Amino acid sequence: MTIDQLLKFSVDQQASDLHLQTGSPPRLRITGQVREIESPPLGDDQLRQFIRAIAPRAVGDDINVAMVRGHDFAYAMPGVARFRCNLYSHLGSPGLVVRLILPKIRTLEELHLPPLLAELAAARRGLVLMSGATGSGKSTTLAALVDLLNSTYHLKILTIEDPVEYEHAAKKSLVSHVEVGRDTPSFDHGLRQAMRQAPDVILVGELRDAETVQMALRAADTGHQVLATVHASNAPQTIERLLAMVPPAVLAIARQQLAAALVGIVSQRLTVGKDAMHWPVVELLRGDSVTAKYIMEDRIGDLADYIATRERGMQTFDQHLLERYQSGVVSGVQALAVATNPEALALEIRMPHAVVQERPRP
């Protein structure tokens, strides 16, 4: 079986990930479970051949260096899917995790996401942050937001990603895709270049360092709409993580910029529905005068209670999970598995004696 055949098989099986590791048969993640394919274990030479077939030449020419450093790249099979690949080292041999990205971009309605997300996207200026753990569906939701803008407004939209995941064909808007490592050396360099290209909307694949955070805040502060992701487990922690990346010497300025520019935060988790499909569950924080006040006063911990008031469409994870349960999308057990406070949610859904497991701390 070639790597393309293996990738096509993964798509046919509706897998979310393909795991390839020397000495082990290929495995697929299907509905959250990693399942072994009936196939012989992969040899070192065979896996290296697979990698060379889909990786950029610079990676294929020196796999040993790339796998020790860890390397992300994209691969596309036209008409089938795009794939986000991560190369790593395992006991001195290569390993590869491939995330499947189907060509169809799902809409906010198809994802059954609250109307506030469309309202945040329509703000047309300021900063919208998307947070969640790896594999929580952030890219899918961001793609839905970009597609909404692309379908509704006449804009210049520019995405900076590592690697590019969803490709947006021009609809009403012109969409440019910039890939880190191919079109620009880094996120912050890509942002600097983007500012010179008269964009209306800039999507930043990840805010991962001080320079990128500061450039994103500057872009939002000067009238651009910036969509960006942060690795954080909830909305308040998203603010804490972002500010923690800023050097102390400019923290006060960054705090002021964030308070003024923040349009909203969408923090996301995935739950398995009764239909065995993955469904997003979101915590929503609106950037308003109250949120700005808490940011300026360093009262980030108070934002959790403010979100729980459900003021103007805001909601906590557990409030959204309760809605998912009441609408029949998820079972009580499935809801409790990803709840922030499973004991309290168990009482809400009348499962007070359910055995709940504490979520691991981020």
C-alpha cells in the first residue's frame, strides 16, 4: 500500500488522524479511538519512503534532522482532502501524525454553533481569539468564520498559517494564503508583511511568541480585523496566556491594547454525539466595557462569573453542554466527560449519582 492509498483509506474510514510509527502497524483515530489497521508493522525504510513521498524536499533530504526538531507540513490530494502532518522522532526512528482536513468547509449552521460567533465575525475590526487544546476543532471553526466573511463581504482576507489547512476559493472576497516556512519565515514576519498589503481581515494560525502577539495587537489596534488562535483551555485563561507572552517592559501597553481591541473569545472543546460524530462545545466571552475593565484591573479570574451571566449571548462550556444534552445531540455521559464542573452538570441533567472523572488540568 502506498502512502496515497493509505491516506485515501483514512478518508474513506472517516478518520480524523492517521498515526504512522516504525515498528507498529498504521493506526486511525475514528470517533476518538485509535484503532489498528490490519497491516504488517511499518519498517524504518518504508516509513521514510512514505515521508519522502509527501514532505517538502528539504525535509525528505534530511529526515533525521527534521524529525528531531519536529516538523509540520501540509500535503494535498486534489479532490480527496488536505493533510496536516507532524514529523517526530521515536527511539531514533521517524514517526508521523497526519490530521485529515476535508475539502468541504462546514458552515456555522452545520456545526450548530451559537449566533454570537457570526456576530463576532461581522465586527470588521478588532481581535477575535479562538482557543482550545490541540485537536479541539479550532481550525474547522475558524474556517467557518472566514467562509462567512468570504461569502458575505467584499474584503481582502489574508491568512498566515503553519501549515495552511483550509484553502478558501475567492467568493465575494479576495483570499490570500501565506504559509510559514514557504511564503514567510515566521508568523510575526508574515504579519509585518501583511500590514503592507492593505488587508481587511488577517487570520493568524497561532499566537505563540511575544513578537507575534504584539504585532497582532498592533494590527487590531489600527483598524484591522484579526482572527487568531491561542492554546488555552478556557476564555479567561486565553487572556492570561496571551499576556504572559508579552515582555514585562511593554505589558501595560499590551494590556491596554487588548482591553480596547478585544471583540470576543471563542474557546472550544469537542464532544462525541449520539451519532458518533464530533460536535464542538464552546465557551463565549464578549469583549465589552466590563471585560475591558477586568483586563485593565488584572481581574481575569472574575471573567468566569461574568460569562456565566449569559449576558448578550455569552456562555460557559457547561451551559452549552446542557443545551447539547437537552437538544438530544449528546448523552448525559458524553456531556459529563468534557464538562468543566461535572458534578454540578450531573445535577442539572438529573444524573446526581453518575460516576464522573475529573478533567485533567491544562
